[in-house]
Amino acid sequence: MPYDERGLNALSTVSNFTLWHYRTGDQRGSVIAPGYFTAAAARLAVGDVIIVQAADATAFLPVGVASTAGAGLTLDTTGAGVRLVRSATQSISVDHGGVATARALMLSEMPPSALPETPVALNITVIGPVAQITLSLIDANDQPAAAPQIFAVVGGQVATTVALPGPPGAEWRLRVADTTDATLVTISAPTLIRAYARLLGEGGGLLLLENGAVLLS
């Protein structure tokens, strides 16, 4: 279709600048072709802007000179248009309930000293939902003496025996923890490993040590 004079209307004029509106059934490519607005040359001035509503797009086109079309700004009608969505703020309240569950591990009192490899009875009382406990023997530097042992909790109790290794002068502690939760843990007081008593001998009315030295003179 050729240029239609009835489709071109001035929207605003200020300081020798006019903003125009032009509606047409032509494609945008036809509107920006050289010579399309030749019939309107007397009305248009260089620097004016035309809002073109073409069949395929809406564009802001500047009025140029000669046969060169300005770059302009094209609004592609294939994209999503502006939509207004009414919204409201909803109040949401969440209540979270919980039940506190007591859990504890209690060791029977360990002897302050023991002979090397002498079995020591051990009783562990378990309070709360603990299915298994891990028992470790640790030295004064919290280093394990052997691989930890795992015991099932039956009726809230675990009973076993431990043999504390030497050498004499070493100190051992027992560490008990929930197998599934290492934060639930208890550690016993240290047990000192003492040496076996020496045999005394007698000679010349004196008490002698094993090496023959006089114990008392």
C-alpha cells in the first residue's frame, strides 16, 4: 500500500520538534523504504520522530535526509506484551511443634589403677533412643589404642569387660559415644597401669629383692 495521508497525525510540537503518529496496514520494511513519506515532505522536518504502527511492528523512527533511513527503535509485536496482574499479599503462619528427647551415656566408675591386661568390668547405662554405642580405649593424648568396638544397647544397658594394656605408668581412658551421633559422648577418668609386685627373698636375716639387693638392713 502507498503512503496514506490520513494515517499521519501530529501528537506534540515544541521548539520546532514534532512527534508524529502514523498508522498503516503496510509492513515496517515498506514504511522505512526510501521515498515512502515523499508525499509528506512538506509536513515533516529533519529530527522529527514518527511513531509507526505497522502491520508487523510498532517502531519509533527519526526523520532523516536523502534516501538513508534512520536506525530508529522497533518494538517487536511477536514478543510478549505488557500485562498487568493484580496481586495481593497473603499472610502465612507456620507452627512447628517438637518434643524434647533426653539422651545420656553413663559409665560405671573405673578403678584409679590396674595391672596390665587385667580385665576390668564395665557397665554403661544408656538413656534415650540409642541403639548402639561405640567403645574406644584412648591414651593421655586422646589417641586410640586399638580399633573401637560396637555394642548393641539392650534394655538401656551395655555390660562388658576391658583389659587395659601396659606398659606400667601408662594412663588409659574409655570413650563411649552414640554410633550414629558422635556429639553424644562421655569419657571416663584415667586409669593408671601399675607394675606387678616383686617377690622378696630372705638371706642372713635380711629381706632381699629379686636381684639380691637388701630391701631392709
